[in-house]
Amino acid sequence: MTLSLRPAVVSDAHFLAEMLAAAAYWHPNSPSGSVEDVLAKPELARYVTGWPRAGDLGVIAENEGPVGAAWLRFLPKSTPGYGFVDTVTPELTIGVLHRWRGHGVGTRLLEMLIDAAREKHLTAVSLSVEPDNYALRLYERFGFEPVGTVGGAITMLLQL
């Protein structure tokens, strides 16, 4: 499998919304959701609306077109995300096309994104994951640690 990685740019906004839908509707036994569905929900749309804003950082994985994305976004305390810790810790979102899951795409995306976050001198990254999501093991391998729960989901933090 040939996979290339590159920074996310303005023209990737729609693909990030697709990957947000993949992340939000990840469970195989749940109904899937569309870009329109996630953009219609302010609690989800805040992760991609206006991409990129100052401080946003993202990575795209490609194989004859985009197959996955991971990105960081700072959210304000007034409208926090699911994995909100504080205003100086960006939240991670990651999504991989269904047919590409289990092929190391998420690992490669996280490696590059975490390296980029360190280069930007960020001190931590947070996320939210449901306990039965397979990605939980990926986050644990990278050193993310649980710091709380919200609505049954685990808030995790990685100190950089």
C-alpha cells in the first residue's frame, strides 16, 4: 500500500467534513451520517467550519486521492468540543475512510500530526472517544491518558 501524507490546506475543508462524519458515525451498528448531517449540528460543525482558522493544524493521507485526515482545533470555553480540556489544548479529530481502516492509516496520521504539534510547541492534545471504539487502543499506544468522562465518552489527553 502506497500512502502519502501532507498538510491539510483550505481546499481540504470538504474532505475534513467527510472525515468528521466518519468519526462521528463510526459505529458499524449505528446509522451512518453525511456531511450535511454533521454540518447541521453545531456541536459537530465547530470542528470544521471555517477551515482553516488561526491555530488549526491538519494532515491528509492519500492513495490516489484522500483516504484519511487528522486535525487539531482550539475551541473556546464558551462552545467547547467533546474532548475539551482547556483553551490552550487543541482537540484532535481523526477519520479514515471505512475501506482503509485497519491498514495503519490512523497510525501514520497521528505520527505526523503529533510531530507537527510538537514543532508548533504545543504542550498537549486532547480528544474524546467512546469506550468501545477500536481507536481507543491507538490513542493509548500513543500515550493518551484518560482525564475524565462526558456522556459515557472518555476524554483523553496527550502531554507533548
